[in-house]
Amino acid sequence: MSIRQTAGRDALGSFAPTFARLNDDVLFGQVWNRTDRLSLRDRSLVTVTALMAQGLTDSSFRYHLTTARQNGITRTEIAEILTHAAFYAGWPKAWAAFRMAAEVWADADEEDAMSAHAASMVFPIGAPNDGYARYFSGRSYLAPLSREQVGICNVTFEPGCRNNWHIHHADQGGGQLLLCVAGRGWYQAWGEPARLLTPGDAVNIPAGVKHWHGAAKDSWFSHLAVEVPGVNTRSEWLEPVADAQYEALE
């Protein structure tokens, strides 16, 4: 991602054009864009720490805190960064920085949990699974990994999310294989008890079996969905899993 900044020219373009140019074109246009030498995330960490050490908790500090969050620093990490810096930069400066950081990361609980889940596996979470959202209770994410020979996707469920009952049909062969890679979840075939899934578990789902799968109530969950090759394969989406049935799982 390329950084483009106009704040210098917007605020000081007519009063201090040289300073504005250095701010926009050199500091942000060149230094911040040297991501082959230091990532944007690490540059945000350094910048926030430097500003906090000087006691500069003004609008520029808020801007860099916001940028740090956008660059992937979580609420847990910013709290640890500021706590660590407090011993070197001073306790009052940390107090002032914490007040502003708490506002920037105010709604970050879910984001931190998602980031921690993503860090626990080697596969990407992917994009919101909007194309199939009507077949899910809760939010899910989809990361296609292979579309040739065998279709493979990493499917991620937020806590409490599960898909509807459904059936993978095929005239010959077909079905699906689930390989659990992170978090905790559930799989249930029609007429059978639900099965708790954890990383390393595999589920073979023959064609024609009515089933559902999804996350546990208190955990993110990801599995690889592997399409078993077959003739005239197709999926039939059915009714949602009843809330009472899901809530009873332990």
C-alpha cells in the first residue's frame, strides 16, 4: 500500500510551502513508503512511541494512533507498547497517551480477537463471505486457495456463526472434506450427535448427507473445505440450525 499525504499542503501550503513539501513528499512520500526496509506496522510503532516520549498527544498523535490501528496494531499491543514506553518516557506521558489510545481502540475487542485468530493459522481469513451470507447465521469469511483440480477454500466463522443445514449432491462421487485449522467448532450430520472440532480434526462428508458446521459460541473457527470431485456436483441449502439446538451444545 502506497502512502500519499496532503496534510502539509492543506494546512501550510501557502504559509510554508517548503515545509509542506518536505512533510508530504519526503516524510510520507518517501520515508513511510520504504516498506521493503521497514513495514508500515513497524513504522507506526516507532512513530507512536517517539511522539508519546515527547509528550505530543495532540491531533497528530491521534492521527498516528489511528494509522497504527489501520496498519494492524491491536488494542492489546498498543497497551503493551505504551506500558513499556512509560518506564523510559515517563508515567504522566503514558497516562495522556492511554487516554487517546483508549478512544481510538474503543471498539476493538472483536477486531483483536479476529487478529489473534488469524495469527494462529497459516491460511488467510479472506474476505466477508457475502455471496453465501443468506445461508449463514452470523458472519463468515472465505479465502479461496485452489480452484484447479480440487477446489479448496479456507472458511472462517465468527463466534456463534454456523451455516444452514445443507446437502452436497452428486450423480457420482462428490461430497466434501473438512480440515480444521484453527479455533473450535462443530459438525453435525442429520440424526447424529454434534461433534466438537479442533485443529487437526478431519471430517469426511459423503454426498447426500444432510449436515451443518460452524463455530463454537465462544470461539472463532476456521476449516479448509475441500470439494471432492464428482459428476454433476451441486449443493442444496436448507433450513437454518435452530437456535435452541445450537445453544444446547457444550
